[in-house]
Amino acid sequence: MCPYCSHSDGSVIDSRESPDAAETRRRRECLKCGKRFTTKERVVGLDITVIKKNGSKEAFDRKKILKGINNSCGKRPVTTEQKESLVDRIEEKIRNLSSTEVPSTTIGDLVIKELKKVDTIAYIRFAALYKEFKDLEDVEKEVRELLERPAKNNKKKR
């Protein structure tokens, strides 16, 4: 459906698949108004169920991961593309697991591992909530552990 005139007929001008073939981008043209727009189609795999800490279950929602990452990144210099790519990698790892039921802790562990590679401040922010830091000592301990890792992991990408 055309986002400009709401006409239902359009033609596909160009299609491109993402490198991992999880998403297809289509450039379209409305047959009524002639304006062009882009649509994205995501391959829907098996339904994943997330098992929460309290034992309840809910459907996997990549938007929740993105929301947590956005909150952690705040005003950090992390682009939307980096965040989307991070969520794509996490979702791919979840879908490659042997079970369709995944504990929320597994998802949190994947987020924390991937976020650490992108921005250490965002990682600390996420870790503070995910690992349920009780006080400043918990934060200090996490920062110390980050600093004790080999220097190559702590260098900023410029």
C-alpha cells in the first residue's frame, strides 16, 4: 500500500537481500501517484518462546531487545545501523539454538556480549540493570574487570 495515497497497487523496481538473507528490501513505485517508496520484508522463522525469570513465557520480540539497547546507548555515539546490526546478530544466534524455547537469561547474555563489542559505556549501563547491580561497588567491580582485560579489547574504534 502506498504511504502517500494509500493505493494498493504498485510495482517493484528493485529488490535486494541482506547479506544473511534475513531481510529483503524492495524499492516500489505506486501505480496511481507515481511516488517511490521502500519496503522491508523480514523472513519469519520458527516462533521462539522466551522463558522469563519468573517462569512465565512470552513470544520473542526483537523490538524489546532493540529498546533495551537504545536505553543503554542513550546519547552514546552508536548509530541506528550498529544497533540494528547488533539485534540482527543476537536474533540469528537465538534462532540457531537447538530449542525454540529460550531463557531470558540466554538472551541477556547475548546482548551483553554483543554490546560490549560496540560500546563499553552502553555495556556498563545494560549490565547495571541486567546483572542487577546493588551499589557502586558492583559497578566498580565490573569496570575493573573491563580494564583488566587485554588492551586490544579496550581500544576505542576510531
